[in-house]
Amino acid sequence: MNRLVDSKYFQVTQRVWGTRLLFVNIYMIANRPGSAKGWVLVDTGLKGSSAKIIAMAEALFGPGTKPSAIVLTHGHADHAGSLPELLMHWNLPVYAHRLEVPYLTGLSSYPPTDPFVGGGLMSLASVFFPVKPLHIRHKIKAINVEEGIPELPEWEVIETPGHSPGHISLYLPGTSVLLAGDALATTQAESAISVYNYTPKLSGPPKYFTTNWVAAAASVRKIAAANPRTTAPGHGHVMRGREMQDALQELADNFEEMAVPSSGRYVDNPATANETGVTYVPPFVSSTGFKVALSFAAALAGFMIMRQLR
């Protein structure tokens, strides 16, 4: 392994590294020698991130390397956007929860985002976030939660739905490391300023894409019960130690007050889904004033986000 790792890559713990791609994190896990060969990529970031991911892999593991598998915490566009590009470069399996498979194989779109929750520019900009499915049926393998992922024999799969129907987190019991995906964040994901500065704040899942708040609350409480010593999220810095554990327990104990929006499309009426995809999306009701504000704010937010992406 190349010991000269670029400073833009951060180490979560021994054999786990991450990098920030615009406003979302991806991770690479090297298996312990003797337990399995190779390494695994967790999430793929936004569309257009493949070159940076490949460069990071070669910096860590050497030229020409490729993972033994890709694992998706969920299929939202900021976590699976570069998947088609990477699969043109690497021929390997992609693991996702069975309830995420419809959004990766062309069967179903995700429910629309809720741009009015959270009160930040990222929420408003979410009207531009893609919700249409990917079409990679021949590569997808549904995760057996009980058996885990063969390419990650030491890691446990924790079902953490709410932000998406089949969201998962990964947990390494020996060192109490949690890769949380978007089950929670360590920055205020709705605020563009907080996201781009990665201002530390242990928070619930990004509000604008969360479609079942009862399930999201249960997922955070499940994570808190695992009592991780290190939490590596999809959005925000890695957090460690007692201060993080205390903040996580506080979030779990007071999730409805701290994380759930006071109002919103999915707050009292969640979207529902099964193995075929979305089965129900609650109607969106807004006033004329809301529509005018959305049009103006979304146009401004979309311009700023697309400028950053380019």
C-alpha cells in the first residue's frame, strides 16, 4: 500500500479512508490481512466523481487497483451518481438493500424532495436533485442483512431506513466504527454554508430527502444503541469519542424535537415503498406565495449549485 496519501484523503480508522466530493463523503475499506483480499468502495458520490475516486484508490492501493465490490448505503444521486461511470472502468458487483434495488434497476423513481423543510439553500436546491432511477440491473446484488456482505466479512449491516426505504449503515464491532450514510449527518445538511464549510453539528438525516420520519427516528435510536466510538457520515466530518456519543444519545432521546421538521410533505404522511419501488407519495399542498418563493429561490439555488458542480 502506498504510504504517501494525499492530504485531501482522511483516515477514519485503521484500514478505512474517506474523501469529500463537493458536499458528500465516500469511503474505502481495506480488509484485514488474512480475513479477505482487497478493498471495498462505499458510495460513489455525485455524477462526474469517478476520476477522483479512481485517483484516490490508486493513491491508497497502487496503480491499476480496483475494489472487490461497491456497497451503497442508498441510491440517492449524491451517493450513487458516479456508479455508471465507475462500472465502465471496473467490472464488479454492487451491493444494496433489496428495498433500494428498484431505484438502481429502472423500476421506480424516488419520491420528490421536500424543498421547504430545514430552511436552507440546500433544501431549496433539492428541487434540482435527480430522483429518477439508474439502470444497472446486471450488476446489483441484494444484501442479505443476516449474512452480511461477503467482501466485508468483519462488518455488520444495520438497516437504517427513513431517509430512503432501504438505507443501510455499516458497523465494525471490534473498533466500534460506524459508516452512517445519511441516517444522520454531522453538519446541518440543509444549509449550504454549513455543508460547504462542514460546520460540525451532529444532526438527523438531510431533511429534504427524508420521506419517513418515524422510521428515521427508529434508525437513529438503533445507531445510538450500538454506541459507536467513531461515526463517519455521508455529510460532515468524522466524529469520535465521548462528546460524539453524548450528542448521538441526545439526538436519539430527542429526535422528534431536534430533527423532525415542524411541518413538511412527509412529516405526518410518509411515503411508502416495497420491493417494486414507491407505492404512495403524499400530495404536496402549497399556497401561491410558496410557489412564487420556490420558483425564485430554487432558480437562485440551482444556479449556485450547478456552478459549483461545473
